[in-house]
Amino acid sequence: MSLISYRNLTVSFGGPLLLDNVGVTIERKERICLLGRNGEGKSTLLRILAEQIKPDGGQVERMDGFRVAKLDQEIPVGLDGTVFDLVAKGLGPEANLLREYNLALQELGENPQDEKLGEEVDRLQSELDRTDGWSLDYRIASVIDRVGLKPYESFDTLSGGNKSRAMLARALVSEPHLLILDEPTNHLDFAGIRWLEEFLKKGEFAVLFVSHDRAFLRSLSTRILELDRGKLTSWTCGYEKFLIRKVEFLATEEKNNAVFDKKLAEEEVWIRKGIQARRTRNEGRVRALFKLREERSARREVQGKVNLSAANQAQTSGRKVISIKDLNYTCGEQSIVRDLTTTIWRGDKIGVVGLNGSGKSTLLQLMLKQLEPDSGSIDHGTKLEVAYFDQLKVQVKEDSSVAENVAPNGDTVEINGNKKHILSYLRDFLFLPETARAPAKMLSGGERARLLLAKLFIQPANLLVLDEPTNDLDIETIELLEERLLDFQGTLLLVSHDRDFLDNVVTATIALDGMGGVEEYAGGCGSWLEKISRPKERTKPVSEAKEKPETGAYKKRKLLNKEREALKELPKQIEKMELKRDRITASMQQSDYYRNANNDPLADQQKLEGLEKEIFRCYELWEELDELDS
């Protein structure tokens, strides 16, 4: 029997149906990813399955004793107490007796002479013995250990990633048959995301999750549920096959709609011919036309895409954008960067990665001179125009309307010298006029992210600084943002935990280890992830370290901006060295060369050998870079 099965599920909040007579069935140990555009109703469906709200209509069947737990994407504020206390709340009334005992025991420790308190502890202990309440204590401690936390840590002192782990433990302690996760990777770093993937794969429960992290859903999902225009479609395949089948499905739908529209147009022409359409023998055809009209009226078109192509172009910055020398910065007792020296050139697309708390956002603020370093220097190049995307979205003014957030001084914006009405501009970001006029505090997380993108692309900029821009965006918008950033001719600094997003966009990666160490890698975050995933090994002898690496498929990486410059300059350098070599060779071949006391044959021969080696090295480098660029 299935864990849970809904038929004819219907939900509406006054507009088009979010769920239009859909069916959904979940089997044991399935790992299902729920996909859909922002605003399609994914969170509503999750809340229905978690029994938090009731649908307008539908029939449900559940297995006997069915248990479900849900982990929301936002960590609740105002939670206090220990991790043990928090997780115990996941058991509901069952854990009340155990909580009372622990509180009484804690008070007795502070007041050991209180006889009444001692008697209360004895009474609660006897009650726990009688009801086998100690098994709950073991269950709570066990699940806390599974997520890698300590029971008596204070919850409010945990990092964002560890708070997510504690909330996961609270959901798991009830031993659910179905675990529902809404954007579970939002507060996790790379290590936390990988841990969660492996943890869920080993689980004995079914998982239904919403995620925009393509690498996460590709690794975890065994089935795709897609919510599109009120309909729920099950795709019994992984994410890659789903993408192919979805394209084919939409092409077929478009073709069928075109055939339908053609037939409707022909029937509309026919009925306008007048008296012929009203004869008795044609009444059936008239009724059929009315039915066609109803079907066309009920059709829901595919939701539009965000238009990120319209953006103000800034003047070109200087060739050297940011120059950092011997940079040191400490926050409290933690060293963020130590002796960092690097240069960011025009056109570089740099990803900044690191575990939670390593100082990624702090490094961005240092680079933008929003923070003063302890020592060292940060110099900006000329003609720099910066646009900054803040992960906390503090730039959103809650009490102002969406339109006022983007255009505070009027009802038009300027795009490359052309005036555009603010409502028209916001429509490019999928904001309807009524939403554009509403206060920003009414927006969902995805809508806030789109609002910040709308503000970002209205600014002329040649340096984009994006701090976690993909949180809360749907996958389609993330892919469009990728395309926009790839086409961007300026410089990009990007912090993200989205592995696919980083690998698709950046040309180089700066990795922070959280102790002041900084390493630079070519391309995306793959090399860094591989390094931090490897267990620490003993130091190998030099002979072992120089062994030939294993052969395998060579994956091309993107050229760094410095390497692109080198590729342009190498032919000129080689030509100059070859001319110099030829001049020395011609001179040494002169008949009177060795009779001239001013000539030094030994020194000239050493110059020739040095030039030959350098020319050979440059040719090798040229060939290597040209191969990467092809």
C-alpha cells in the first residue's frame, strides 16, 4: 500500500486554481523532487501533504499509523534552550514528562537542599520508569548523534548550518514515514549539502523535497513531480531525462494548441457568415463552437520568463580592477584572510567559496573597501561602477511598494538612454501591476530575489558583486541569470553554494579555509570540493608525489582572464625572442666574429641556449592555452 494518495485535489486562493483536480501518490522510500516556477503552489502542496492545511476538495488515503514531518526553509527565530530540548519537541506530548524531569533535575542541581524539588524529581523518575519514558531519551540522543550535533549545545549559539541540522533532527525524532523538505540547502555550506545528500540516501523514509540546487536534486531524486499551471505531472526518471522529456512535451503541447486555435478560427469565420449558422441542421456545429470557446478560455498559458536582457551598460573599467597586497583581517579571534596578494582583472568572473562562517561576505566587503583591513592594501582601478546584491536582502524597503523600491523618484526608469514605464519594466521580472503597487513586505522569498535583480540591472555597472543570488529563485530564472552573467562584459565577484551555478559561470575560484588561508583555483569549485572531500593523508615521499597521475578523460576548464591575455601576447613575445636569437646567430656566423675582442662567444652562446629554452617553453604554453581555448 502507498504511504499517502490524494485524488481530485483542488486548492484556490481566489485566482486561478493552484491545484486543479490533481492526484499524487507517494510510495515507501521514494525520493521525490517537486519542481515548479515561483508562485505555482509548491509550498501549498507541501503544507497539504504535511497536514498543516486542508485542501478545498479531494479524497485522501493514508496507510495506518502514517506519520509525516516537515522541515521549512526558514529557521524559526526566538528558539532557545539546548539542542536536546528542541529535538524533544518533535515528539509532541510524548516528551512532556521527559522535559519536566530534565527541568526539575536542572533546578535540583542549582538548589540541592530543596527537599520538595528532590521529591518531584523522584516522582518524575518513577513515572518515567513505569511508562518506559527512558526510551524517548535514547531516541532523542540517537537522532542528535545521527545529525552530528551534541545534545546540550545551546541552540542559539549554533551556526546556520547546524541550526538546520537541529531542525532536521526534530523532524526525524518522530520516526516519520514521509519527510518533507522545503529548500533544505539554503542555510547549508558545501560540506553540509553533501552530508545531507548522503544522509537522505541512507534513510528508511520517503523524501519529498523542493530545491533549486540542480546538483543536489540530480544526486538525490528518483522521481520528479512537476507543478505547472495547476496540473501535477509525475516523471518517473531523473532530472537530466526530465529536462529532455519536458522539452518534447512542451513542443507537442504547442503543436496541439496551434491545431486547436486554427480550428477555432475557422469556426469563428463560419458562424459570422450569418443565417446559415442558425439553421437547425447546424445547431450541433454551433454547440461545438461554444465548447471550443470554453476550452480556449480555460487554457492556461506557460508562465513567462524573467527578462534579464534589458540592463544598463556601464563604461568600460580600467584593465586592473582590484589589486590586493599583503592583506590581513581578523574578526574577533578568527583570522579571515592572512597575507593575501592577488589581482582581479577586467573580465574576470571570480567565485568565492568556503564553509559557513569562513568569511566569504567579509572578504567581499573588504574588496569593496566597506571594511578597513588590519594591514595590507586594497586598490581599485579606474572608472569602477559597482552593483551589489546582498544575500540578506536588506536593500528591500519593506513599507515601500515594489515599484517604489526600483524607481523611488518617479514612474519611469532609464534603460540605455530609453525611458520605460516602471510597470512595464517590472513585468519583465514577472511582477503584475497589482503586485508592483503592493508593499514589498508582502513578497515571497522568490519575489524578493527578483525584486533585487530588477534593482540590480537598472544600475549601470562594470563590477557585479553577488552574494548568494540564487536563494529562493526557481531553476528557470537561475539558468537565465547564468546566461546574463556569461554575456556580461564586466567583472564579477560571486558567492554561492550552488555548485552547478558556480561551475557554469566563474573562470576562477577563491577558497577560504576559515583560518586565514586563501587558495586560488582555475575554473569552478570542483577542484576545491575534491580537496576538502579527501581524507587527510600522510605526507608522501617526493618520489611518490611525482608519480605520473592516472590517465582518464580530461575535462577542459575555462581560461582565466590572465591566461587569455597571455594567449594574445605569446605570439608577439615569441617573435621578439626569435628575432633576437637570429641576430645573435647571424653575428656569430660572421667571419671576423672571433677576431673582434669586443665579442664574448661564451656569453653569446649562453644567451642563445637561454633563448632557445624560453622559446620552446612559450611554444608549449601557447599550444596548451590554445587547446583550452578551442
